[in-house]
Amino acid sequence: MKKTNIPTLLAVLLLACISCNRMSRDEQIAREAREYTQKQCPRYVDKSTRMDSTTYDTQNRVFAYNYTVEGELDDPAIYTEQVKSLFRDKILKEIRSSIQMKSYKDEGLTILYRYVSASTGETRLEYRFEKEEYR
């Protein structure tokens, strides 16, 4: 092999390793989401909110927290624009300060919070947070 081909070969190998690493990290995040769901869900975070699952969409790099609301929180009338805005701000503050989410934030994932109605299955709230918002 000629010496001039060695740098090219090393560059190709480096690129291959980088892309394999990205796939491996996405697969690892998907596995973490599945394992969390299997071990921790469903679980109530308060008397009207149940965390059902965490999921990870490897294609779009979206990590989702999926909740069901019931009882007093299952009334669409309570979700005024002011309430939705305040709740969004609260979740964003929690994301920014969360140590547990650090690796997902470092990866620049989109973080999604979805709250669905126990009585109708309709989405009551859905918030998407892009890396530009939580960094």
C-alpha cells in the first residue's frame, strides 16, 4: 500500500467509526427508554397524572415522556392559554436544571411531553422542546 493512501484510509475508518457511534448512541437511548418504561411505568406522579412510558424515536431523535391525566386534570376547560403557558415554562425550567437529562441534552435531542385524557384518549397537552430552548 502506498503511503499516500494511508491518510485516506484512516479518514475513511474514522468517519465509519463516528457514524457507527451515532447509531450506537441512538440505540442505547432507545434501550434506556424501553427499560425505564418496563421498570418504572406506569406510575403516578401525583393523584391525577400517571406516567405511562418513555419512548425514543431514533429517526427524528425525539425523546418522549408520555402521561395520562385523569380526574380533575381530565377536564379540557382547565387548560386555558395562561395555564398551558405556565405549565410549559415549568417543564422547561425542570429540563434545564435536570441532571438526569444531561446526556440527552448533550446529544441535542428534542424532548417531548405528551399528556392524554384517560376518558377520551385525546391529547390534552403536548410540548416539544428543541435544544435551542433548553440549553
